[in-house]
Amino acid sequence: MVRKLYMSVSCKTDIVGDGKMPRCPKCGAEINSLDVKALTIMRFFMHLGEPCYEPTEAQPEDTRFYCPECGAVLFTSEEEAVKFLKQ
Ligand SMILES: [Zn+2]
């Protein structure tokens, strides 16, 4: 089975804290999740005349965590993002 995937994977983390929400240092909005965007390495090939993308074992590059309110880049590592959301 061939599934088309995209180079840029974007998904929302949805971690609910214990009531006290962290604030974005840029805009001050209370946020309990971050938007994350990571550049992943995919294999690209033609299959039955159609362009296809296939995931590889490579680690995602350029992972960035954004404030969902103002769009500012807040973190570049999961470790920092976890620390922020757990505060
Ligand atoms: Zn913000």
C-alpha cells in the first residue's frame, strides 16, 4: 500500500497541565499546548507513475515549537518544550 506523505509534518501536542497554564514569554497568552513543525527526511520515488513519499529512519531536523497564539518560535527541542508545559 502506498501512502502519500509530506516533507513538512505538523501536528499539535495537546498536553493538559494541572490547572496552572504556562504563559508565552512573547505575547503573554496562557497556553497548554504548542504547535510543532519538524522537517523530516523522506524517500521520494515514482510508483505506478505517481510521485510517492516514504518515511525513513532519519531523525526529524529543524524541530520548532511555536506559540499557537502569536506564532513565535519558543523552543527548538522537545526537552525545553516539555519543561515549559510542565511548569
Ligand atoms: Zn505567544
